[in-house]
Amino acid sequence: MPLSISNQLLLVLTLLLFLLLLGGATAGRPPFACDPRDATTRNFPFCRSSVPIAERVRDLIGRLTLQEKIRLLVNNAAAVPRLGIRGYEWWSEALHGVSNVGPGTKFGGQFPGATSFPQVITTAASFNASLWEEIGRVVSDEARAMYNGGAAGLTFWSPNVNVLRDPRWGRGQETPGEDPLVVGKYAARYVRGLQGNDGERLKVAACCKHYTAYDLDNWNGIDRFHFDAKVSKQDLEDTFNVPFKACVLEGKVASVMCSYNQVNGIPTCADPTLLRGTIRGSWRLDGYIVSDCDSVGVFYDTQHYTTTPEEAAADAIKAGLDLDCGPFLAQHTEAAVQRKLLSELDVNNALANTVAVQMRLGMFDGEPSDQPYGHLGPQHVCTAEHQRLALEAAHQGIVLLKNLGTSSLPLSPQRHRTVAVVGPNSDVTVTMIGNYAGVACGYTTPLQGVARYAKTIHQKGCDVACVGDQFFARAEVAARHADATVLVMGLDQSIEAEFIDRKGLLLPGRQQELVSRVAKVSKGPTVLVLMSGGPVDVSFAESDPRVSAIIWAGYPGQAGGAAIADVIFGSANPGGKLPMTWYPQSYLAKLPMTRMDMRADPRTGYPGRTYRFYKGPVVYPFGHGLSYTKFSHTIAKAPTLVSVPLDGRHTATSLNTSSLSTDLAVRVTHTKCSGLSMSVHVDVKNTGQVDGSHTLLVFSNPPTGKWAPQRQLVAFEKVHVPAGSQQRVRVGIHVCKHLSVIDKQGIRRIPIGEHKLDIGDLSHSVSLQAATSLGEIKA
């Protein structure tokens, strides 16, 4: 029977309302929401937040067909309409702010941008662990707000916690530097900030990447897709795995990403020892393991690790991979099951790890507004408070490398009324936020920052590549007519980036010539500001008395120009320290990027890597950084003897010393490590006229051994000290974690004997002795 006009109109209005509701749900509701209005799904056990997560996971997986399960093993997970499950995009990024790298996050509409903090290498230079966690908290506020508005997911594949092994690596800018302790502490604190502190509930799910020994993108025709990293057990445990272990055990991260490269002939995403044995087994990851994008396809198609795609899918899942960024597992897992290379139980186990994380995120708990973070919205993104934190982070991360004295920095707005601002990075915006960034709330360029303090004369001089000198003369004229000159030089993403490793350490093109020519004619002091992720050999400027001061700003984020100017004019006192060694160009002569060894080899002239193993000349050492004030140190209290208690099954005379040179070393696993800590109390005095923040770096020089680092950072603390005052800082040092070293078999041991602690210009010796009972502890 034909419908009446009124009924037709009612039907149309009903359909429109349904479409409107559907569209609103897609745009504003979580992709995995158990809709309480849907009578067919609302009573499923997996939808009940009161039910333990393990039971909810089993219930959901038990309702899926094999084909449905397989379509959930990839980043663009397919919908399961009959269970009310919408599709979900796993891939979002939040390296130093919510990013638009990856398809999971979209800017526009209510979310035109997000706070863009300094690139990680710059933030690491603050050596301020509480700052790292606070940035993570702010980023996750903005991420949750965007998720609530339908503009982002909740699984963010950040941070990058690879150690910066080689100064040429294009992605070094994404890392917290070259020291495993610093990188591990950054990982744990940033992850805590992102994920929150609410038991098993997650604010967002972080991901530590790229596991492991991944730090080459494209060098001399060798790329990350083909590279087989030959790594010793010693270096794997001593350097490359340290931050990932801290990320899982201390940060409680929800995910780890395996890398593209092979390690000792096995793709990391197919290595059961690395994945199931270490991450899932030894470290007990409570979360999922994801591949770098197309990694499974890469080890089949490019590395030819397996003969069939089904074998590749089976190897990855059986090794411990839970989620594939890319289509490979969706395309080949069903055939792998049919060929009995893989069981459906293996698929279930992988899926259980991803679904559990989604449930911890509340993605099956109904509307966002009903959840703990449901109040976050557009008004919580790019807030004034968040943008002030971005400025403060840039202040703390900027490093003063050189300052010739009272005639140099800080400049005076009264005496330096006109400033020439010169250089390819003098008026940049997106350069300041580095890679894996999003759309910033706004920018203050270096030129705009300086203009807040003085009249400016601007000349770019050349672009970053700096292939010609046709505009150098204009820059020289500007410097002759100004009271001071600020040269903003360095690199950008055309020189160092993902897929792009640097060819050398010098400034690109003719930048060095531009600096020297401008400095030669400058009427006033010349300040060289460097933007870069990796170190730059600026020996020429360090030794040139006409270059009054040198500042490294890294990639300082959206407020970078304001922060640079604040430091130059003294509104902010620089307190950053270099998180990586700055080598001379000559360092690279016998250092192929493909050689992974950390330790030097005198027989071949191989120089070794990072401050821990390299003994040659440097431009600036790890931890270098000046201030506008002076600090002195005094050890107020520290032990001189610490007894290391054995676990009762071993004695000092029965310990294996075959791997040592001459000295005894106790296996950490043979030691009662719980509570085996010591405290060093240091008085830090500001002897200058300016308030300042100081980073206390504590290095240990272990007893001589062929395999021990020459020195290693064991602790660091940030302290603010007003001018003329003194602060006492307590530094905690856990003996098993911080005074141990790794032998050639990859076994962690505590060297018995004298350990020298270096704190600034102070040195203090602590003797470790093996004890057989807790009663012998003297510290």
C-alpha cells in the first residue's frame, strides 16, 4: 500500500535524523563504543565496565569469526557492525605535541592546531625529568580533547627512545640523546605523563620505538629496509635495549614498536627472543607490540627473510607481534592459518593484547562524556598555560656553548638598540618544530623575538643549503650598521630527517663563510645561534674571537624565537646541557654508520662512540652548557664504603670472574639488589649575580676493566638556585642499576673495588665490597 504524504514526510525526517545521529556518532563518539541505546549489544559482557578486563577480552574475541579477527590485526582495523564495533585507526603520533603524521589525527574545524613543544633533543637538554612528564601530561590533555571531538585516536606511537649512536643520523633530533640513562629516564617520565596515573586505566596509550639497534635511515646507499645491524650482546644490553627496558619496567608503557632493520640476521619484528622472550617475557609488557609501518612486508619483500608471505605472517605473530602497521597481516594471515603455519589461538593471543589496551582506554565504555577524561574539549587545546609551558621548555633546553664575557651576552636593550638579524633560519616557522610535529598554535620566529627587544635589520643571507654568496654583502652591510648581530644558522629537514642521514658535520654549503664574513665586519658583538637536531662542527666559530657567543637552540618549538631572544637579552638565564657529544668533522673518517660497536678498537683506529667510549678531541663534550652565573659544588655527605650483599647462594670467592680483566665483579642476579641504594648530598651554591638553574651531573668511573665504560652518567638533578644562595641536593644512586656494567656475554655485573664519582669539578671515591649478609652493609 502506498504511503500517505504525511507518512512519507515522517519517514524522510526519521531517516534524516538517523543519518544525523550516525554522522554525529562517527565524528564525536569513540570508534569502539558500546552504545547503551543499542539493545542488541549493550548487554554483551565485553561492554560492561564492571567486568574484569581479561573476561571482557575473552568474551569479545569469542564472538568474532576468524576473518573478523584478522581484519583487526592491522592499524586501520575494520568495523564489526554486528557487534556495534566501528573501525579504528591505531596510528597517531605525539612525539612533542599532537602530530598530523599518521592517518589517525586530523587538524581543522574545532582543532586547527595543537601546542608544539620543542623537538625532543632540545627538551632533553633541560635534564629536567619533571618537565618531561609535565609536557606528556599536556600533550595527552590535548590528545584526549581531540579524540573526544572525533579528530584523533587514543593510541600514540611515541616516544622515540633510540640512543643517538651516530651524529649523522637524520632522526637523532627525535631522541633524548646519546646517554642510555637519560634516554631511559626521559622515556619513563614522558610515558607517565601521556598515560596518566590511574591504575590500569589509560589516558592515552604510548608506544616506545623503534626496538632495537635502529639508528640508520639512508647512508651511502644503505637504507633501513636492508640494514642488518651486527650488535654484540654487550652493546645490546649496555646501550641499545636500556631505554626500552626502562620504558616498560618504569614507565609501564602500553606498547613497543619493533623496527625495520635486522639485528644479527633476524628482522626485529620476527625475532621471538627480542619480542616474546624479552619484551613480553623478561620485562613483562602489559600491552601490545606493533610493527613499524610495513615492517612485516619489508622483511618478506625487501629482506627476503621468508620464501612465502604466509610464512612471514606466521613468523611475525609467533614471534610476539600483535599489530601490523600496514596491510600485510590482513592479506596473508588467513592463508597462514589454513596452511597450519599458525593457529587461530595464536591470532587470539595477539588480538587479546590489543583489545585489552583499548578497554583500558575506555573505548568500550560508552560515550566520552561519561568517562574520566570526557570533559576535555577544544577549549583545552592551545591554552595560554600550554603555550607558556612550550616557551618555558624552550628556555630550559637552549644551551649556551660560548660566551666571551661581559662584552658579549646578555645583550642590553639600552646599549644594543639596533640588532642585525641574519641567516637562513632567522625568520623561520615550521623549521623550529622539527619532524613528527603537527600544526602549531602559532609561531614566534627569531626575528620577531629579537624585535621585542630592539629595532631589527633583517637579511637572510642565503637559504639553508647556502650554495651562493650573492646576498652576503647585504648581510655585511646590516652588521656594520647595527649595535649587535645575531646570526641564526644551522640545519632543517632538508638536511636531516627521516630517510635523510647527514653526509658530514659541518654547516651546509657556504654558511660558515657567511658567519665569518659577517662577524669580521660587525660593529658590535656577534652571536651565532644554531638550529639543528644533531651536532655541528663549529670549531671555526669557537676559536674566532669575533664570534662573541654561540647558542644551540635545537629545534625549539612554536615559541622558539621568543625563547632565543629571551636568552640573548637576559630575560632567561640559559641552563641547558648538551645531551650529545659534538665531534669534529675528522671524527667520521674511520666511522662508517653501519658499524654498531660502541667501544673503540685501537687496532683498526675505530674511535668508539659517545662520551662513554670515545677518548678523542671534541668540539663540545656531552653535558657542556654555560650560564650567566657561576655555580660551585661541595659534597656535604656521601658514603666511602658500600657492601654489596650476596643472595645467600653465592660467596665472594665462588663468583665467576672469567670474563673480567683482573677485578672481581658480582652478577646482579646474585645480589640482593632491593634497597641497595646510596645517597650523595651535594651543596650547590650560586656565586654569581643572577638567579639560575643548574644541572647536577654525576658520573661514575668504575674500576679498570677492558669492557667497562671509561665513565658513565649515573644520576642527574635539576636545581634552581637564586643568586648568592645555596641549595642542598640529594642524589640517589642505586648500586645494581647505576654502578653495574655489562660484560662481553651481556651479563650485568657490579665491579668490586673503587668507583670514582665525578660531580662537576669534584671527585669522590666509593669502595664497593662483596658481603655475605645484609648486616655488612656500611652505607
